[in-house]
Amino acid sequence: MGMMILEKEFGVEELLKLVNSRALQIIFICLSTLLLCQIFKFIFFSIKEKKLNYKYLFTTGGFPSSHSALCITLVTSLFLFQMHDLHGKIDWSFAVSVIFSVIIIHDAMGVRLEASKHAKILNHMTSDLPIEEKEELGFGKKGALKEMLGHKGLEVFGGILFGFLVGISGYFIFVNLI
């Protein structure tokens, strides 16, 4: 239905240009969210730990949740662009983004958080083993499993808020450019 509205307003070629440019804009906004979230995480943990630790630019887990931020940015920007372009309507792609976002955010707080707890317990239980033996068991070159994987509720909420703000900002930036 939304495509029919656009087809009446635009020709097919103009419609394809709009859809392609919106897709690229949403991808750009989402990738910007990931980058900004990781930079924020780096700054947050550098202040908290009182030292620069560049691993937070590339790590998962912690505050804010970059997975949650990315999902909510996708949902927010897709919703706003569709409301704008489809004159107050949304299409099925918005529903898909909501469902996948719920799954990913639930996974971040559920499965990945439990995996973090298991890694912490296993690292503690094997602390006396020689590093070579740990490597054979799959503990990696440093002899420890990565513990910062999942998210607590506040970390997810921070990611949701972060993603919402970046999604809205990105929408307004691109809508005012075109």
C-alpha cells in the first residue's frame, strides 16, 4: 500500500532512487551508532578506570550496549523515514526490524549475560592450571575466557536510549539534507 502511494507521487525511477538513498542513509546512521557507542564506551571506561584502555573500542559487553543501540537506531530511523516518506504509514520492514531487535536485545541480557557468568566461573576454577593446558582446552592465548560478553539491564537501557537519540538525530540530519 505504501509503495502505491509513492508510485503515484513519484515515477518508478524516482521511487527507486528514494528507496536506495533511504537504505544507505539508514545503514550510515546505524554504523555511526556503533562507532559512537564504542567511542562512548571507551571514554566511559577510561574515566571509570582512570586510564586509557583501547580494548573498549572493540569489545562487547559493558555500558552502553552497542547491540541494543544499533537495534533501536534501526527501528527508530526506519520508523521515522517511513512515516515521512509514506505519509504517516509504515510497512512490513518496520515490523521485521522490531522483531529482530527484540530477539537481539533479549539475547544480550539472557544468553550472552549467562555466558559471561560462566566464563568468569571457569576462569576462576582453572586459575591454577598452566597456560599451555588452558590453551589446549580452548581458553585462548592469554589463558582466560572473555568475561565481558552480555549486558545487565542498565547497560541495555543505556544502549536503547543511545540508539534512540542517534536514530532521531540521524533522521533529522538526512531529512533536512534532501
